[in-house]
Amino acid sequence: MALDEFLAELDQLAEAAAASFSQSSDTSSLESLRVQILGAKSGQLKSAQKGLGQMDPADKPLAGKHFNQTKKRIEEAYAAALERLETTSSTQEASCFDATEPGCRPRIGHLHPITQTIQELKDIFGRLGFSVVEGPEIEDERHNFDALNIDRSHPARDPLDNFYLASPSELVAAADGDDVIEGSLESPWLLRSQTSTVQIRVMEENPPPIRIVSLGRVYRPDTADATHYPMFHQIEGLLVDTDVTLADLKTVLRIFCSSYLGEDVHVRFRPSFFPFTEPSVEVDMQWGDGWVEMGGAGMVDPNVFRAVGYDPEQVTGFAFGLGVERLCARRFGITDIREFFKNDIRFLKQF
Ligand code: DAH
């Protein structure tokens, strides 16, 4: 290839490239031009470079130099075009920015309705002089049953009505592929089925007088329906002192109910039986034309005092346990407690 011809071809290429770069109106068309002209595999410059190989050896140094200059010219033209497009697009954006427009409000979450209810119940009982204590969710049979006067033959202890935890030997057997027969579990541990366990823990650790509430999760193998769920929350209360009567219990629960649900709520106490209270009552609240059961209560059974080393001749007390989901449902008119655990944002954001 003749030197003149080669040099002329390069000049033409550089001019055409500079013209197309300067005419391009957006960065994506500029980018396709760049690939077409400067592309490392099959760009126009790359094909022009092939002429260099066919050059007379004497002309090669000059041709090579001119090729490098041309490449530089084209690259500079590309860089200039890119800068032009980038600065115009950012000035356009800047001119659209309106500092007086309202901002986009970030979506801020909030506490779950059950957590909010728990906080409110703690507040109300705090004002009545009750302090808040916590208890473990994994319990032993002494705290869940024995010390609460629930003897071995009581149906509430049925392994099918509780979540017993597998013992280490049962886990080994299951891992070996042996069938672990339900109902034959030998584990002393279970997920607590009631918060009454905390009564025992508090009295074991503290002398009377006692005035506590404890709120938390409890577990029962119930099939979920509108009023049941295998995990739910209870609020447990315990007051131990001298000369405590059922009238004190009824007064505290009435004050609580009207604080939480409003002055006009009707509360009904129905005679009942719990192994750990004597006498025992069921606590109902009016809802529409009917009544809903909120939980149980009663005067602490002397056997419970004996189990924790208190003298039933010296002290008396009352206890109660209410369902937190039911209280919250009653307050907001929720008819299916499964709503609380579906995590449907449309339900939750109403609280
Ligand atoms: N623990 C009972 C239950 O889960 C509720 C209950 C009844 C709690 C009577 C009490 C009580 O403290 O005195 O069904």
C-alpha cells in the first residue's frame, strides 16, 4: 500500500469520526459510534491498522507515527463529545430540581399490635402498683404443673396437650431412625402452656408481699381457628399480702378493664375451677350482645403457698391470667386472632 494513500485514509477517518462524535446527541448513540470507530476487535481504526502491515518497510516508521497521531485525535474527539453530553445532561437535571417540592416520605414501621398492647397493659398495671417480671418459655414440670397444684393425673398434663421437648436420649433414638412414640416422652422440659409458672418463680425467689404482672408467650398444640392459635400471649397477675380478698381481685380487674377498654365495659365473674386457685372464677367481658371469656382468676390455693415455702395461715393472695390477643381483639373489634400472625401489612398498618 502506498504511503500517501494510507495517510489520506487515516485523515479521512479522523475527520469523519470527529464529525460524527460531535453530532451525537446522547451517550448511548455516542457509545455505539465509539465501538464502530474505536472498537478493539472490528472498529474502523482497527481495520485501517491492517494497511500498516502491507507497507514498504522504509515507509513504516512515518506511517506508524501518523497512525498513532490519528488514533489520539479520534480518542480526544470522543472524550470531548462525552464530556459535552455528560455536562448537558447534568445541567438539565439540575434545572429540573425543585427544592420546594414535598419530599418522598420514607415508610416507617411501628410495633406489632400485640407488642403495643403488652406495653399498654404494663403501663396500666404499673399505675396500680404492679411491677413487671419475666419468666422462661422453656419450663420444667415443677413450675408448669406440680407447684401449681396440678397433679400427675390431671388432663392438662397430657403429653398430647403440651409441647414437650425431646430428651437427649430420644433425640439420639430419632437420629438412629427409631420411631419416637408420641405420648411416651420422658423429657422434663416443655414449652410453658401458661404464664402461671411465673407466680411460682417469683414466690420462690422473694418473700411476701408480692405484686407483679408477667406478660409473654405460651404454647399449646391447638389447631388454629378464629379464637385459638398454638402460640399466644397471656398476662399473669399475682398479689400476695395479708388480708387479701376476692373483692380486691374483682376491683383490680374492673379498674383494669375500664382503663383498657373504656368505662362502659361490663365484666362478669363466673364460678369455675383451677387447681391453683380456690375459689376460682372465669372472667368474661361483654362484646356486642354476648360475652367473651378473657381468662381465669381466683384466690391463691394454700397448696401453692406451701409449694413455695409460704405459710398459708400468714398470707393470702389473688392471681389472674388473661389472654392478650383476646383483649386486643375486643378493643379493636377483631374477630379472628389469626390476623395477628399473618404479617399482612394491610392489617398491621392500621395500628
Ligand atoms: N393459667 C390459666 C390458663 O392458662 C389462667 C389462670 C386461671 C391464671 C386462674 C391464673 C388464675 O392466675 O388464677 O388457662
